[in-house]
Amino acid sequence: MVQLIGIVAILLVAVLPAAVQPGLHLLVVEAAIAVTCAGGLLLPSLGLAVTGAIAALLAFSATLVIAPSASAIPQAVAMGTGLLVLLDLTYFRQRLAGSDVGAGVVLGHLANLAISVLLSVGAAALLIGVAVTMPVDLDPMVRPVMAAAGVILVLAALLRALTLARRQASGTGADSGQDGS
Amino acid sequence: MTFRPTALAYVFSVVLAWIVCLAVALDRVELLFVALPLVVAFLRAPGPARAEVSEVGLALEPGAGVEGDDLGVTVTALVPGTGGPVEILPVLPPLLAPLGAGRATVLARPGAAQVSWHGRLRCRASGTADRATVFFRIWDRAGFWVGESRFEPPASLVITPRVEAIRFLPRPRRTGAPFGIHLSRKLGDGTDFAEIRPFTTGDRVKRINWPVSLRMNRLYVNRFHTESSAEIVLLVDSFTNIGRRPNSSLDHTLRAAGSLAVSYLRQHDRVGLIEFGGWVRWTRAAAGPAQCGTILRSLARVSVSPAGFLQDLTILSETVLPGHALIIAISPLVDERFVRTVERLAGQGRDVILLAIRGDVLSEDLISRRAASPLVRRLWSLEREDGLRALRGYGVRAVNWSPALPVEAALQAVRRPGRVRGAEWYN
């Protein structure tokens, strides 16, 4: 079941650029992306899956640039969902490779993933609704600056979270050689 | 236990960074919506937790295992609740192999609870182990954080070598205590007829042979061979081990020694054991079913060590190495110290049988192609035969044993005691 859902996500990720800007020239690119992502999922190899995901992202970005100025927000949310499912399931298969998996592990993980997908779709709908009801017009010169500031904030927050976690891990040290009580 | 970010957390960070950079560079807000599911998944992750695995226990099926048998093992632990699955990885000693498909087991666990894992293991080779190592790995619900712990719960494990029945055992030259199955030259009460002689004072009336007495007009009595038991000492070479377990020279040595011990004990003989190698350990000769278990457990504890503290076994006391005992030495004949010891024992007039394991057969998979050429193997074989011939000159009943054949086939050549040099009389 995990592989089946992963393949559906790969198809979504590979086909969406063509959904934005249909064209025969994209077929080769989509095929390469699909093969790379499928290799990452089936081996399983997280590096290969990330490579395929970033290639898909670049292809999608290129089609957004080439495409006319129509909005492609539903396609973007679908692309994000596909990337989430692909990367998550690849890592899930990788960490369970060679192990006996007990009952409920796979279903529990898929249920958690489904909740994340539903919440993200809901969050997208909420954002779109807010954007429609409260349009905020920004000067075109200010928009990149605002976006850049937002990017810096997001990256700084991510970096801080990871640094804190690593400091916690190295400061207290992993437990080792404990005798069972 | 401290949680650390997993590879998935780093991957998500990289992909998010790509998305955000592309969104800013291309000025397309749709790309930020691509990042939305990844951000939602990140925000749903509970974050690093501080939790401890406790009350770790490991239980093995009671009783000693036998080589080739299956053994049940149960691991229990109290695991904290983080929402994600827990992975249990028992690190097994080389004696054991898991019977399931995977080395580790992943169990779902909704909250803080006791987890229990039961698995079956195959006993690959004989030996002992007194401690096991168990790793626990716990993930959070989203798979972004993982914590690991290691425990070493005590576990007492003894795996005895596999034994097979030997029907025709080598006969000793000398026997000792009464109540056995070996015929002695001494005459007295027994079941095997020996001779008829004239009746003398003290003879029992029920031994009178009436047909002969009536014919000869004089009383004659039947005489029988007495039956006595033998004393066997198994001498095991633990200087070297050729090949890979569970098919190494030491494994074949232990199985052969175990089979001989069980078979001799079954016919009420007294059996002892001496492990001669880096360490010299012995089990005094005794009879009975309890001695069978003692010897098998002693064989399970045999381990190879090249350092030798005791070079001469002849200094051992009479109770450990009786003069009249049949000594059965089992060795691949690689270490000179063992060969010299066998020579000394035979030189003292002791009854010695040597079962020489063919190490060249066991090392076929491990040596280089040049060393495995037929010419080299033939030279080894000739060298070995020469060594065995020299030992036979000392009076040792030596035989070459290829491990592919059962040990009984090799013992057929040395079943009967040969002639001894000098005037030695049986008791």
C-alpha cells in the first residue's frame, strides 16, 4: 500500500508541470523526473528522492514562468502534497527496510500523513479565502523586499530550531551502556 | 534518551529553502503554496522530547539449548509515549541467528506502555553467553525526531553441541571397575562362557555343569568372563580453530566428543573430559546420566586460546588422568604442543586413540586459489600422513577423519585395541 500511494504521488509530481503549461517538450523532463523519484521510492533512497523532488520543483517553476499569468494555486498545493507524500514515504520505507513491521505501524503512519494533507489543503483554502476577502495591494518595488524578509525569517526560524535540537543532543549526550532495570 | 532530528527533517529543510528561494527569485506566490504542505507537516511534529526507556528485561526459554534447535526469546520494556513506533534491535551473539525475516522489529505504540517482543532464534553453534545487547529506537509521530538507547540485560545461555549415537565404540585395552559391558580376562561371575574346570572347594553349586560331570564321573563347573566398565578420557584440542563456525574444526571436535561421551556413558562406562589449549580445564571421570549433562555443558564452554600455560598434561593427577584410562584425543593436529602431548602420553604406555580432523577440507573456502591447488593439497596430505605414521610408531591408534563423514565411520579403523609393546597384562 505504501508503494502504491508513493507511485500516485510520483505521478502527481511528474505530471503537474504539464498541467500548468502543456507541451510535448516537457514529456522528456517529466519522464526523467518520474524515473528518478520512482528509483528513490523503490530502492529506497532519500537522496534520489530529493533529487527528483528538486528537479520537479525546477520544472514546475519553469512552467510558471513560461505560462500565462493565470493562477496555478491548486496545482501548486497538489505539487506540495505530492512532494510531502513522496519524501515522507521514501524515508518511511528506508527506516523500516530489513525490519519486521508489527500490525498498525503502516496504517498509523498513513493516517498521520493523511491528516497532514487534509490540514494543508484546508490551510490553503483558508489563505485563498483571506486573500480574496482582504486584498492587500503592495507596491511592486516593495513586494520582493517583503518576500525576501519573509524568507529570511523562515530560514532563520528553521536554523534555530535545528541548532537548538543539535545542542540538546550533544549537550546531554545519548544514553549508552545502560543496564536494564 | 535524547531525541535528534532525522534525515527527513534535514531533507524537508533543504526542499523548503529551495521553494522559498525560487518563489522570491521568480516572484511567483504559487511556489509558496507548494511549501504549505511541508510547513504544515513540520509544524505538526511534536518536537524533541526527553524520555527514558526503563524496566528492560530479556528472558530466554528455560533449559539449555542444543545446537541446531530453536530458542524463544522475549524482550520487555517500558517505553515512553511519543506517538511514533518503537524499533527493537537485539544484537545477538554469533551463536544465535534470527528465524524471522528482519533483524529488528518495529512495533506501533500509541502511548506510554510496556512493549513486549517475542522472537525465535536458531542455535547455530555450541557455546555460552552471559549478556545480550538490545537497542531501542523511538520516533515521533511525524518521523522528524528519533531517540536511541542501548541496554545490556543479563542473559544466561548455554548451547550444548549436537550429539549423534555411535553404535560401535572403540574398545579399551584395560578395564577397571565392575558392572560394565566390557569382557575382562578375569574369570568369575558373568554371562559370557569362558571354560570348564574341575569342582574345587568354594565353587557355587549352581555353576556345576551336570552333563559334563555325569560323563566324566566327576564334578565340573562352568567359568565365565567377568564384565567390567572402562574409564574413558576425552582430550579436546582448543589451541586452534580452522574454518568458519558452525562448520569449523572446533565444532566438529565438540560434536565428536559429545557423541563419544554420551555413547560410552550409555554403556555404563566412566567418562571424563580434558580441554587442552590456552586454558586447561577438566571434568573428572564419572558415570551416570548426570555426568552426561556435566560433560556437554563443559564442552559448551570450550573456547580457543593460543596462549598455553600448561605444556605437559602428564603432570595431572591420577584422578583426572588415570593410568588405565582409554584417552581419545580429537584435534586438527595444527599445534605442535598438542602433538607432543599425545606422544608423551603414548610413550608412558597409555592407551591413546587420536582422531585427526582434516583441516584442509574445512579451510577450502578460506584459502587462496594458489594454496588450494591439487599439488599443494597433496603435499599437505603427505605431511599429515607422515605425522600420523610417526604417532602410530609410539603406539597411538591414529585415524584421519574427514568431517563430511560421520565420526563412527572413522572410528571403525580403531575399534579393536592393537598389540602393545612390552609385557603388559590386563588386570
